[in-house]
Amino acid sequence: MTLALRAMTRLASWPDLSETLPSCATGRALCSARGEIAHFHSDRDVDLHLTAGAIRRLGDQLKVCAAVRLVPGSSWVSIRLEADTDIELLMTLVSMALLAHHAWPVPLDEMSAGCNEQRGAVFPRENAYGG
């Protein structure tokens, strides 16, 4: 089982998340009642809608995480899953994303801006996620 599939399976069991088709049409996605939270694009690559506000608050910490890639102007972060610790990091960041989505209304233009996959600014892809 790939790291992304293990992470997706764990997250899909959370009561606030459900599986859906991603708006970018690549891979699989999880959403909350307030919108898309995560896009699983490949066996190792995940885009997470952390929100612009959460990225501003956590930016310094996110920049030092080797598994995290920030894209200027994006409210999504890209996460490369290469070890079990990266799954744990993803779990923590999804929890923060859910809190951010519920605590502060996410502006419509941020919701429709699209994930980093749509911006062409993700990690180089090695294996397509067969979902």
C-alpha cells in the first residue's frame, strides 16, 4: 500500500471528511462541509488547502519542512510523502486545515483558485495515483 493510499484511508475515516472527485480532475480528494481539503495526485504527492491565513501564520515552520512545498500566492501547500513521519505531518496539517476552514470563512476566490497541481507548481511526478 502506498503512503498516499495509507494517508487517504486514515483521513477518510475522520468524521469531518469525505471522499470526492478533485476539482483539478487529477487523483482523488477529501472534502469537508466547507470545501475541498486535500487532493491526492500521485502515490506520494498531496495538495492541502491549508488556507492563506494559516499559511501566513505557519509559514516559517512550513518553510523548514523538507516534505512541504509552498507556492507563492497559493492557499494550498504541496506535501511529498516519503516516510511515515510525512503521513503524521499531513495528519497534523489536515487537522489545522479543518480548523482554519471552520474558524474563518474562506473567501470564494480562494476556494476557486485551485490547487498547486493546477498551477503547475508541484513536485516532479514519478507515479500516477491510480484512483
